[in-house]
Amino acid sequence: MVNHLTVNEKISQMLHFSPEISRLGIPAYTWWNEALHGVARAGTATVFPQSIGMAASFDTELVYECACVISDEVRAKHHEFLRRGDTGIYKGLTIWSPNINIFRDPRWGRGHETYGEDPFLTGRMGVSFIKGMQGDDDVYLKTVATAKHYAVHSGPEKLRHSFDAVVSLRDLYETYLPAFRDCVKEGMAYSVMGAYNRTNSEACCASPTLLQKILRDDWGFEGYVVSDCNAILDFHLYHHLTEHPHESAAMAVKNGCDLNCGRTYTHLKAAFDEELISEEEIDIAVSRLFEARMKLGMFDPPERMPYSSIPYSKNDCRAHRQKSYEAACSTMTLLKNNGVLPLSKDIKTIAVVGPNADDRDVLFANYKGIASETITLLDGIREAVPGAEIYYSLGCHVSKTELRDDETSLLSEAVSCAMAADAVIIATGINSRIEGEEADPRYPEFGGGDRTDIDLPGLQNKLIDLLYETGKPLITVNMSGSAVNLCNADDKCDAVMQAWYPGSLGGRAVAGALFGDYSPSGKLPVTFYKSIEQLPAFDDYEMHDRTYRFFNDTPLYPFGYGLTYSDFDISCKIDNTDKITAGESLSINVNVTNKGPIDAREIIQIYIDPPKNGAKNPNPELRAFKPIFIDTGLTKETSFIIDARTMSVINDEGQRIITPGNYTIYIGTCQPDERTYELTSKRSCKLVFEVTSEADLILEY
């Protein structure tokens, strides 16, 4: 097919809006489509919790099931649009998700699109999402999933077009690349999106190191690379790596970027005429793109395609909305509870206050579809206790920018509601109008999508203070896509729950947790810090003192932390040995007993602390996890295989090694720190085993 195209026709197919070539029967196709947590920007669709909330579930099977639903809806919509002759934007099968960047700093506005701060958790979630999106057919791809933004990309948003992320080999291979490696080698992602920034002086969308050496040579990637939107323009406008658009276009293609989101590749003909790029180099890119379209079945009869018969009625159907609700329940993360939760459904009066109590936008986050049904927190509470009297007040607006003359009246009204109620639920937080992608400039106290502070904005802490003075039972439900300083809520409220951006039916899920329809079981995929003073400079990409893996201070709530309404006892043992040879695997048997009053789900987490002569990480790292549901009074046995890769570390040369010595394994329900027992009231166990070897064993990365 490529051999029958002229040079101009080939170039036209390298743009995200590829035109029809009627003489060869090639239909028009728009490559740009979004489905981060549901089909986005293409009308009605099931809206799942935002990715950061899905990460809090620590449930890879759930992520896979949700991705299967999303890809069903992508297919159903795509074929219905084709029947209408519509090949416009957001109608295709090439999905620019998941975002697997590492959420290294809570100020980054796009962090809620990710699966959190840990490379291992991010990789596991990303692989599951990709497998659900791409399907399991031996011949055809259900959709193409795109792992983005490759690589070393996590803000600041206002600098993303010009920033050079300078990182050591160790940080690159230990933190910023592992999730991409997992998604490519294990998830078989068929597309990768390059980032806007430079990494170690090379533009990510034209990096010979990232795109050729690592992605294709080392990892064996066979799909195509797409640029972030207008990122090729940045080469000459902001990075100053080239002087003219045709030079930027040639540079990108020659170094492995096949598809341009934007229009810069329209200048490839000028680059070809000036012999800056050959037709053979153009052919490589175009061939990769047509191979992707063929794998999607775009040139085959519909009856041959296993996914073309998915009916439009699947879109946003009742079963899919139910799956969204179940996903939201799994994301609810209980951070404090002095016994006030769950609330009794016999309660007579409840005050529901706060800027996020009845805000539909806070359910959805960004890159979203249009939900046919939405349940806010206020709606959910009314559903849960239809016999109770509900007193509602906005209380205050979400940010300083939104403050108005009536703010004092709102605060006073909230106190009046609280005084008349048996319990008070405060809905605090932020929303995706504030934290996001080069977000709305109407919020000057935030940095163009990023936050300049991690405190609750506006008068929200003052609202908590005033309600605390009423002496009523006080429950904070915080909705945000990133870590917020909740010290004031933790100090003054009887319970604190992190609800993330929970999707269209999120209010029902929150209410279900508050009133004991189920036990919350979410775990924090990010560290919740006490203040911005605990963080290094935002634009510093060195990992020292960042995330739970390198943090040397005490957080408010640690990574992996989250309470339930039950109590679990954990015992474990290594299977038949306490010494292995480097390269061998280890089997760990874990018994978990539900000693609490209700059936509940718990997340068993395994952290490994290697010998300090081989690794400089100050803290043990997550290396395995498993959700487990146990009826009260029962014990379940499960097992984990710790293989060579799982126990390996990265050295200063970027090599993956297993070093001889004693390894400590922590098995519990949270990141192991000095406060784990006090915070969780749960038991955990610690095992030590020895790895023997004459020298460090170097593994393939």
C-alpha cells in the first residue's frame, strides 16, 4: 500500500487528521481519541473514577474490567459514527491513554490522570488498562492504547514546552521508565506518546536515546510513536534545537516519531526537497501507521472483525454504569475514623455542607464523557437515608478566586445547619478546573493548572474550624485528584475520607461507605504531606526526598495507607527456605484473618528493603499487592512469588542488579513506617532472607 503512495500522500497520512486517498480506497481517519476513564469528548458514555482513584483500589483486575467496558464503548461508538459517515476527531480507535507518568510532586496539575507516585503500582495498573483496551484477539486489536507521556514528564505545566528534565541514569531507570517498560513489554501497548519536554537535553519526541535505543532496541517495541499535540513545534519555538519547522519535522521522523498531533509534518515535503530526510525514512513511519490501522481491521469487511458487531446499545448501558459504581466503591479511602463511621441509617438529621457536596463537575475530572446519570454526594446521602432530614449549605466556595460578598453568610448558614443536625458531613477539596492541563487562568492563585500550595484553598479550613466549634460529630469527605494538606481536618474531625474524583455515580459510592453499605478499602497511591515545606523544588526532577520511596520526614498519611471498618490479622512465612542463590525466586505464604465485625476487603502489600550496599533508597519499596475479600471470622491463605526482577534494584550506572546480602520483606496493609501499627491498628509481619552470590547479578532491564 505504501509503495503506491506519492511522497505528498505519505506525508498526509502522518498527521493526526489523515485525509482520504480515494484512488486507493483509503478512508479518512482521525487518530486523536481519548478514553482516560471512559470514552471522552464524544457524547454520552460511562464515566469511571479518575485514574488516581482507580489506583487507590490497588485492584488490577478491576482496572482490566473497566478498560474492557471502555473499549466496548469505543468500538460501539466508532462503528455507529462510521455508519453516519463521521470520521472526525474523538471518533477513532486509537486511544491516547493511559497516562503512566510518575506523580512525583502533588503540585502537578495532571497528576490525577496518573496511577500515582510508585513505579511498580503504576506499571501494574497500566498493563491491566492496556490489555483491557487492546483486547485478546489473535489477529485484531480491539483498540490501540497509547502509553504517555514518554518520558520524565510531570510538570510544571507552564514550563512543559521548554523544560529540560535532567535526571541521573539511576532515577531514569529506577523511577521514570519502569512503568513504560512494563506497558510495552508486558502490556504490549501498540502506541507510545512522546512528551513535550526534553530529557537530558534531547527532545522527547525526537530522542535517539528514548525512542530508538531504549524503546525499540532494548524493549523491542514494534508499534508507532505519536507526538504530544504540537510538541514538534516546540523544537524550534521553545527548545531552540532547530530553526525552522521543516527541520523540526525531519528531526522528529528520523529519530522515530511516526505520527504528528499537529501540523508540523506538513513541512516534511520541504525537508524532503532539501534532502534533510529520505523517502525510505518516511516509508518506515507510514508503514507503521498503516500496520496499526490494519490490525484494527479498518481495511477488512466488518463481518471478519470480532469487535465490529458490538451494538451501540452497549454504550452507557445499565451494566456499565453499575461497573462504574463498583469501581467508585473500591476507590474510597478512609484516612481517619474514631468510631463515628459507619453512620446509622436511623439518624434523624444530617448537615451536608461544603463546596464539593453538590458539585457535579467534581465527579468527573478531565478527559471525560457526558454521563446520562450523575449522583453528587448530596444526592447519594438523600438516597441512603430517605427518612432523615437533610440540611444543605454550600458553606464556602472552593477557591479564593470564587469568593464573593456573601461568603460570611454562607459560613453562618453552614453553622446553623450543623447546629440543627445530629452529624455533619463536610465536602472539601479542589476540582479539575483548578488542577489540570495548562488549566484555566481565571485561578491566579494556581500555576496554570499546577498548584502553588497543597493547603485546602479558599475558606475551607475556616469552615472546618467553625463547624468543629459546634461540638457535633464531624466527618470530612475530601474530593481531589492529588494530595491535600488535611492536617486541620485530621485534627478536628472525627473521620476523614478521601473520595478522589469518583465518576458519575460517585456520590452514591461515598454515601454507601459513610452509612456502612460496604467497608471502604482504598489505599493511598500518593503520599499525603503535612505542608509544602516538606517538598523539594517543583522543577527539580531528582528523586531525593520525593515520594514515599525517598522521603525522609514523617507524612500526614503514608503511601499505601487506608482503613477499613474491620480488623485483620496477618501471618506469613517463606516457603521452606531463608536463603536463595541470586536469580532464584522466593515463595511467600500469607494467612489473613478477618477478626472484625463485618465482611470486608483488604489490600495485602509487600515491601522489600534490599541490602544497603546495593541500593541507596532509604525506604522499603512496594513489590507486590493483592486485594482480598474475607467474611468476618474467616481466614484466607494466599501466596506471592518474589522473582529475581522483583527483588532487584537499580545502581548508579542504570543497571538492574541483585546484590548479595540480607533482604527484609514487610507484609502488611500499608507502607511500613514507625507509625504503621498505631495508624492502622492492624498486624503485619517481617521476614528476612539471604541472597547468596559472589558478586552483583546483572539482569536485563
